[in-house]
Amino acid sequence: MRILVLGSAAGGGFPQWNCNCPVCRLAWDGDPRVKARTQSSLAVSADGERWLLLNASPDLRQQIISQPALHPRGASRHSPIAAVFVTNADVDHLTGLLTLREQQPFSVFGSAYTLAQIESGVFGVLNRELVRKIPITLDSPVDAGIGLTVTPFAVPGKVALYLEGESVDVGAESETTVGLEITDGKKTFFYVPGCSDVNERVLKRLSGAELLFFDGTTYVDDEMVALGLSPKTAHRMGHVAMSGENGSLARFASSGIGRKIYVHINNTNPVLIEDSQQRASVERAGWDVGFDGMEVIL
């Protein structure tokens, strides 16, 4: 399998267009210790010809341009992108579908809840005769039709921000937030870009994996609060912090996972600074910090 990190940042990208936090300021100033990143998405292929997108970032057009493997070939209208699997209904995971509206056939896999968000409104520009929306069932393998099988499973999370009501059930395990197990029949990896808690069920599912791409939104839980950018902790936003007793660094320390890569990294996260203490602590713990254009071969 060939896996491409199309975008490694959380919603808003890095630097975020309206943010002057200490980490974004380095990017605006052109500091070489930080690299710009687009919003979260992966692409995976079993044969190098047909590709499955894991989430569709608002930056998808830019990401396609930067990846020759995703360029059209042959006929006047063509795309190697055969399907998209969406893990939740977040804006930064759905709106890239609008980039794929130019009369091109492909399939969209997702939970019934998530697919319901793209059945009306502006997503009506997706030609129903060409774009198949295929609801999945949790813990049931799905044949993506291109030599890849995907098994979705619930992870702790919450509904997308724009779907929140007066009360929010953070940590619920349902079809609103899913992780993915992807295999070509020989190799297997996991993709979990959003997760509010590394509980025992998550640990059991992921322990011993050969490769994991995991939620790296913030380094500390109150990162956004401390910077005065938001009243919400990472947990309240539906994400688990890297550090702390219950953070992903500690929880996965004895998981036996072969390679661990953080993606969906928020613009405020100091691990984006290549010589920061936080980056060093992550690397000492055996994690890689994902970046746009990163490629992994399994």
C-alpha cells in the first residue's frame, strides 16, 4: 500500500488565515523551523493507480495539484480518485467534496449520520447519477472496490460544531466519529484523525498495529484557553491532547504499535516547531509529526 499525507493540519490549516498565535507568527515571519500545512486528509492506494481519499479537506484542490499521483491521465476527463471515506461530518472533512463536483464518477463512504449532512444544500452540486453515497455499518468491512477493504469503528468523539445543540455529549461512541482500519489483504493500518479519549476500547483496537495515523490536535488540553483563543479545551472540542496522564503519548506508550504518526495538528500546537521541547518529547516517545507530502509504503 502507498499512503500519502495530503494534509496534516487541523481545521483552518497552518498558519490559520486569521491567527497570530506564537506558532502561526513564526510561519507568517517565514521561520524555517515551521512548515505550512493544509487541512487533514490522506490518500491510499493498493496499486498506485486508483486512490481512496480519507476525508475531503477544503484544501483538496491544492493537495491534488501538489501530488502527481492524483493528476488526471488519459482521457480529457479523468481522475485517479475512485472513492472518498469520511470519518465524521466536520467541515474540514466534508467540504473538499465540492472540489470534486465537475461531473466525475466516484463513491463516498460514510455513516448514515455523516452522509445525511451531504444530502442537501450546497452539496446538491454533486451529480447524484455519478456520485454514489454508500452508508457503512460500524465494525463491518467495506470493499472500496480498488483492492482495499475498510472497517469503520466508533471512537469517543462528538457531533460537528455546526450540529451542536444546547448540550453536547463529548466522548460518545457512535457513528458520529469513526476510526478506520484499512487493509490490502497483506498490510493493515489505522486512521483516527479525531478522538476525544484513548479509552480501553481504543487501546485494545489499536494495540499492536503496524501503523497508526492519530489525532494530534493539541499538545496540552487547555492550549487554546491558555492562549486566549477559545474557552474550549481540546476534550471539549472532541480531541485528546498529546501530553498529560490521559494524553495519547502516555496512553499509547506500551501499545506495541510499530509506527505512530500524528496528523490533524492544530495551528497552536508547539510540536509544529521543529526544535521545540514539545517536538523533542513527542519524538522521544517514538512518534512522528506528520507533514504534507509525507509518504508511507506498507
